[in-house]
Amino acid sequence: MTVTGQEIADYVGRVRAALADLPPAVRDELTEDLPEHLAEVAAEGDGSLVQRLGEPEAYAAELRAAAGAAEPAAGRRRLEQRVGAVTHQVRGRLARFDTRLGPLLGYASASEFLRLLRPAWWVLRGYLVAMLLSVMTSDGPLGLLPRVGGGEFVGLVLLAATVLASVWLGRNTGTLRRWPRRLMHAGTLVLVVFGLATLLDVDQDARTHHPYGYDSISVQNPYEQVQDVFVYDSEGRLVENARLFDQNGTPIRLGWPSCADPSLPDVNPVQRGYPYCPEQAPFRPRPPAAVPAPPGTAPTTEAPAPPGTAPTVAPAPTTPAPAPAVPTPDGSASASVGAAPTSVSPAPEPTR
């Protein structure tokens, strides 16, 4: 029976789980050369590692005894062994999933691909830190760039500082001790939750608001102060009892009558036509257009008669009287200049 690399890894994981109560430095020292030792044991003969070395917990007890470490209490030891076994199973499943997913990404494992993305994560982590500080120090809406006290320049300086600090922390994570590393992991979890919440908020805002920045209701805000509507025709005359409808035939109701007229019918004011109060029209009607005079006649300049008086009738034109004839020496008569031509009867001849 050939021992596989996965079996060696499982055996090492169970041994480390059994030594979980020891300090990390001591546990790492005891299991430092364990994978190589197990590979040599597997190469020497047939049989599984459990058959040749015993259970991993028993092997861990031997390592503990060789190092002179005290045995934990029975109850505590069983609990730690159970937690270690569960942890080892979870890690084993994740390792198998990692190996299966890697070829889909073009790598031996997905973790190898993710290690290439660590610099991008460092930059994103710095950006999320700057945005979180911006939210904590300002009351305005959340934008794409951090702002401190409403100032963009200070926000950009903060962004540059947090990105540089995140990159430095990423390159020196291996030097961190136990508690600083745990604090870093806890902070990373907070940033991931904050980033997802921000992403959901931006997505919801984009879905609920109309594009181009307009409100979904465009009639309420501009016309909420309208009290009356006055309709004029092309000649500037006020149209009374007018009614407005939209493209669907629905009546458009704006304003409310601010005047009381006893002559109006006793109906709901909103059922009346526009305008509600004609006497409050903002523009007065234009005077009637003058009728052009016929060609060849002089335009009249007389002022219109005042109301209540009868119009004056122009006298009919009369034919001018003919001018008197002027006698001439030869007994004929000549018409005066400017008089209408008339027929002259011949003078009677004298009798002899």
C-alpha cells in the first residue's frame, strides 16, 4: 500500500491538533521535521502510517513526553482533541477544494492564484480604511472618494496614508505575533463587512433613483405653490371655464380657489373650470384690432364716441351747384374754371 501525500498531511494535522495546548513555538519545533520523517517511514515498507506508527494522538503523546511537556487534564485534553479533529477536517476539505479549483484558474491551486492578488487586496484594504474613517468623521452622503470634514484634499491625503500603511502591513504580516495578527484578522473582517454594506447601499440607491439625477415625481415640487391657472388664446384673450387634461384623458387639478363668488354654482370648487378667480388674471385682455380702411379713403382720426351717446352720422355728399355763366361780347357764355361742365342752350335770335 502506497502512502499518499494527503495521508501524510492528515497525519501531521492530527498530531498538531493533539498538541494544540502547547505554545505555538514549542508545537512548531516538535512537528518541524514530521512530514519528512513520515515520508521516510512510508518509503521503508508497506502499510499505512496508522498501522506502523499508531494513532496520531498517541504519536503526539510520545512527542510531548520527549519534549518534557506536561500532559493536560483529561477533560481538557479530550475537548482540545475534538476541536483539533474538527479543525483538521475543515482544513482538509478546504485543501481538496483548493486543489480542484486551481486548474479552472490556470494554476495548481486556487491559493496560488490568490497569492498573486495580495498586493491588490492591500490597496483595497487601505481604501476601505479611508472610507470608514470618512464615514465616521463626516455627516454627508458617501461618495467614491473619502472626505474629512467635507474637504477633498484632506481625504486624498488620508487615502494615500492608509494605502501605504496597508501595503507595509501586508509585507510584514509574517513578523507579527499572535495577538497582533488576530487583531489584524478581526479588522479585516470588519472592513469586509463594511465594504459589502457600502456596495449594497450604492446598488439600492442606483435602483431607486431615476437616472440623470431627476426625481421620480416631477409635478409635485414645481407646482405645489400654484393657486390658479389662467389660459389665454393666441389673441391674448382670457379663456374662461377652461379644463386641462393629460395624455391619458385624466383631468389635471392644480391650485384652489382663493376667492368667493356668490354667482357661481354651489359645487365642489375643484370641479370648476379655470380660472377660479378671473378678476385676478395677471394680464389684461388686448384691445380689439383696428379694421383696415378701404384703399383710396383717408383714415378716420375721430375719437370713438363716449359710452351712452348715439353715434354721429356723417352727412351724405351733395352735388355742387353750377357756377354762374359769365357773358362774353359775342353773346356766348363761358363756364368758370373748376365748375362742372354744363350744356348751354342757344340764345334766341332777334325778330326782324
